[in-house]
Amino acid sequence: MTQKTKPTPERVEQLEKEVKELSRILEEKQRQLMNAEKMALLGNLVAGIAHELNTPLGALKSNCELFMQFIDRIKKILFSPDAPEAISQNRMLQHLFASIDQLNKVNQTASERLVEIMGSVRRYARQEAEEPVETDIHEILDCALSLAHHEFKNSVTVHKSYGELPLIPCFPNKLNQVFLNILINARQAMDKPGDIFITTTSETDGITIEIKDTGNGIKPELLDRIFAPGFTTKPNGMGIGLSIVKQFIEMHQGKIEVESEEGKGTTFRIMLPYSFTPRKS
Amino acid sequence: MMSQNEDKNQIVLVDDEEMVLTSLNTFLSLETDYNVFTFTSPKEALQFIRENEVHMVISDYLMPDMDGITFLGDVRRIKPGAIRIILTGYADKENAIKAINEVGLFQYIEKPWNNDDLLIIIRNGLEKQRLMKQLQKKIEEINKAYADLQGLHREIVKTFV
């Protein structure tokens, strides 16, 4: 029977430290998993809600349009040359109809905005295609901008410089997530109102999408770690956003680069090839 | 060519949501001269379709009692000449499209719908229905004429035998 040497007090202390650290990491991972499951559930809920809204939205949209047409017809009758003067010359009536016209236009705009937002949410929430789809990248960018609109209101001015781009084969939902992620990060990097510049250009091998913000920027020593899984500067962050962004770009055989200057802002540059052969996972 | 006795187009609308039926019905009543019949219950709609002339049936996809595809499948059995259209929300569009071929639908319309597009689809559907009916009539006439001809032919042969 071999005699095992008893561990020294220093060794015990070191082992205790390692166990504590591993426990901490495990707890952290568990928290991230719970959070991710909650997000997934929320995603399903949102998709369900978006679907539910189609019906009342359909009725509202249809009726708004009809109201405008009905009012026009009523006006034609009431203000026609053979209508009694007491009616056709009635100032209050004319005033009321002018107000109705104004409100109808507002309702029309409101229902169009609802349809647009719902469209963006639905596009984002739907099942991804299994094969790449020829897509207009600007549509995906606009969809992401529409979803981020709430975050941007009053604090971010968006400047779009869209070039002439051909259709690109891609997984639209994944690119949507990529752009949305970068846009939200850009917003969160701003302590005061700022700007976001989106530029798209077509190059020899593919297209380039540049998203530049005037936020706080990223410390130079952190720049090459931002795409690593688990990296986050947010207290409640999971650190998976940008690592997923990188994965999704790589799925398209594209590239993503970042430039940043503390206090000035950050620029993300994404390159997507004109064609690629998707790898079967 | 429309004969003087041709009935007005009869359209059946089925949706479990009253607000959809009211919106569609009001729209159609002002823009067209179709007779529109609305139902929140697919079963009641089937009863009506059994007992009445129906040129077109428009149904929602997701309904509590019966889904739209099953319902329109039943409609096809009862009144095969009626044009069948499904109303579908974005989320169930893919399922609806798959089932459309099984049941033989004319078109699908997404919610929220566009009134102008809806009108064009309905007009096209009714026109198709009218043409199919005429075609059927012509085929029957030809068959009858052919049968008469064959009868005559037999008579002639008999005379010479």
C-alpha cells in the first residue's frame, strides 16, 4: 500500500480557490442558460402575438380605407349643386368634414405604420429557410432599422448611404439578427444623442456593409476579444451577441472587421461574397 | 354573355372573428352587387352551401371548430363548382400553401389584406367560375349531340341492313 503524501496547506488553499472559481463559472453558465431559455420563450410569444394582431389589424386597415371613400361619397351628395343650400352652404358641416379628412389621414398613417412594424416583426420571427435565398440586403437593413426604431427615437440619427447592390444569396433571418445586434450595440454605446452611418458598396468579390456609430468606442486592448463567446461589457450581458454575429457572417463565408476609437465611435465592416456554397452543418 | 335570368353571384364568407366578416361584407356590399352570406361557424356555412347556390367560398384558416383547409375540402365535395379561397395569417402561410394544392384552392389571401387586391382576386375567381360552368354546359351539349348522332347513325345502318 503506497503512502500518499498529505497535501500542504498551501496546496489545499489553492484547490479551494480553484473549486470556488469553477463554481462561480458554473453558476454563471446556468444563469446564461436560463436567460437564453427565457429569451427563446419570449421570441415564441412575440411571434404568436404578431400573428394574433393580423386579424384586428386587417379590419382596421380595411375600414380606414373605406371610411375615406365613404366620406368622399357623402361629401359629393351633401355638397352637390342640387343639395339644399342650408346643407351645402353650412359652415359647421364643411368644418366637420375637413376635420374628418384630417383624422382619416392620421388613421391611415397609423394603420400603415402598424402594418409595417408587424411586417418587420413577422419577418424576423419566421422560420429560417434551409437554403440561401437571393435577397436585397437593403431590405434586411431596413427591417432591422424598423425593429430598432423604438431604441433610436430621439437619441439616434440614422444616415443611409445605400449603393447599387445586386441580390445576394443569404439567410435573411440571420443577417437580420446580425444587423439588429450591431445597431442595438451602437445605440447602447451612446451616452448622449448620436449618429449612425450605414454605407453599402459593391466590390469585385462581394458587397461591403459598414455600420459606423458616434458612441463611446471600444478600448483598444478589448478590440480583438469582442467576438469571443462570453465577452461582454454589460452588467447583465450574456456575451453571446457578437460571437453569434461572427458565426452568422462566417456561415455566409463573409468577413467582419471592427475599428474603434475611444470617445469617437466604432465602425463595423461586414463583407459578404456574391456567392458561396453553404456548408452542411 | 349574361342571360337575363342569371342569378347574382353568391359569396360565402367564413371567419370565427365577427370583425373580419363585418369589414369584408361592408366593403363588398358597397363595391359590388354580390350577395354575401357571412358565418362564424363552418358547420352552419356547410349547411347553407348544401342548400343554396354558391359561386365562391372565402374562409379563414385558423378557426376553433374546424380549420379552413378541412372546411374548404368539405365545400369541394358538396359544391365542386364553387371557387375556394383561404384567408391566412403570415405565420401559417407555409402550411396553408402546402395544403392548398391538396384541396385545390383558387388563391390564398394574407391578413392584413389589401382591399383592391381582394377585389381583383374575387372578380377573377368569379369569372373563372362562370367560364368553367359554360365549358361544362358546352361539353354536355357536345356529348348529347354526339349521342344523337350515334343514334341516327344506327338508324341509318338499320335501314340498309
